[in-house]
Amino acid sequence: MLCEKLPPPELRFNYSSTYARDILPKRGLYKFGPYDLELSNKDKIGCVVFYPVGCEDAKNVLVRGLTEGEDKFSGFEGMFKLPLEIIDAIAYSEEDVEILLQQISAQSVEIVYFILEKNRPELYRKSKLILLMSGVPSQMISVNTLRNQQGLQFVLENVSLSTYAKTGGPLWTKSPKENKND
């Protein structure tokens, strides 16, 4: 059986430009922005950050990293050409988290960042369910991940990619093959 290594697919990053292409997703996003940049009617993405009482340092790392960047990651706006607006940051205890999350659905929020202090599967499931039932996407992240400075830029990039995708934005599309006979 013969095997052939296929070249990486070419990705398209701007619906109106056939030249906004790259084989590397991250490089393409930084260079051209997301696929729907000119189509979107959004002028910002509004978010709320939930963090455990006593873990303000982790919240600050997340907010600063997403808005200002970290190392080679230039922040959400640098990657997507769209500001990320922190509408609110709310400290929670497990006793009041359900009430606080239910109040979020009344606000104009595109996504909720939920910082978990420990491996708390029940709190994770309950929070995801409440937000999902309210139609609000969420991104969960652990305090330990935010406190571990090694690789933080990659964590923040991944959180940003998830944010854009979860709020309805297509990051890129596969570029159609060029007709070689043209």
C-alpha cells in the first residue's frame, strides 16, 4: 500500500478577498482577521467573568491576558480585530452561584468566562446547564491554569479562539482549489 503525504489545506480568512489565504490558522488570523470580519454587525463582544471568592488574582490574569495580551499573544482584539468588553467581574461562592448565573441571562452578554477553583464537576455541570438554558455560551477555565504562567499565552489564545467560535463567528473556511487550467 502506497501512502502519500498530503499538503496542508489552504484556509481562507476573508470572504471578499481571494488573497486572504494561509495554511497556518494562527498566522492567517493575525494577518487577515476572521473570515466574517467584514460581514459581522458586531462592534464588540461583551462578556462577564465569574471567579471564586478569594481568587481575584486568577481573574486579573484572565482579563489582562485577553484584553492586553501575554507574550506573543496580542490579546483578543489583536487576533480578531474586535474589542472584548468586560461588562462585569463577579466573585461567587458555591452557595450563591446559581442565583448569580440566572441574573446573567437578563443582561446583554455574548459569553461568560467561568473560573473554577478546583476540580468541581458538579459545579461545572450546573453552571454550564444554567447558562445553556439561558442561551449564553460559556468558557470554563481553572484557577490553576491561570496561575501557571508557563504556556499562558497559548491558553489565552485557545480561550480567544473558543470565544469567537462560541459567539457565532466563523474563524476561517477551507479555500477552494484553484483551477489549474485558468
